Amino acid sequence: MPLDFDRIRAAHERVRSYIKRTPVLTSSRLDEACGAHLFFKCENFQKIGAFKARGATNAVFALDDATAKRGVATHSSGNHGTALARAAKLRGIPAHIVMPKNSSKVKVRAVESYGAQLVFCQPTQQAREAACADVIAKTGAAL
């Protein structure tokens, strides 16, 4: 899908009150070392500590009300699940997050802190996708 400035602007309007404006840093030493101008966007300053907050928040707030009411679902071993859980909480809708049973306790607690329903599965892509499909079939949640 080609970039469309109007869609980018609409996404910005949807997320702007929920997302931190993060700085862009530079380093003259690194610029010299690699022979280019480097820019570092500090998305680790977001509430969840990752850039994934932007996309998840946009996706949740772009849903129509009827779809949103059924909730959202995903599979994740960490930051995306946390981002989706936070966005769902902000919108006041259910979030169902499938996580591998070997996920770090810190990541699990982060998802739980936003009130998401957690489902644990075997730590394989196939198991994650199957468990997520099962959650969607049972709840009608949007992926």
C-alpha cells in the first residue's frame, strides 16, 4: 500500500492524545564513524517502552464501534501484546492476548497491568496462531 499523507494525518489525529511525543537524537561521533547522518527516535520513552504503542493505538481507535465492542486479540511474547492491551484499556474494550508459556514474567505482568485476558500456549508460531484463532472464534474479537 503506497504512503498516503491524508491517512498518516488521520492516524496522527487518532493517537496524538494517547502517545508521547518523543525526541529525535543525533550523534556527531556516529555520523563521522559511518559517513552518514543518523537519527535516533526515542520510542523507548513511550509508556510501554516501545514504538509498538503507536500502531496498536491507531489500530484500536480506527475500529468502528460495533467491531470494537467485541474486543481485540493478538498473539505476542511482549511489547505488541502490552501495546494492544493498553490501547484497548484506553478505549474501554476487551483485549485478549495469547502469550507463549515461556514469556518473561515482566512481559506477562505488563500485559496484565492493562487488564487484558491472557491465554498461554506452547512457544511455537503454530501454537500461537492456533490459540489466537480459537480466541477470535470464541469472542468475535478483531485481530
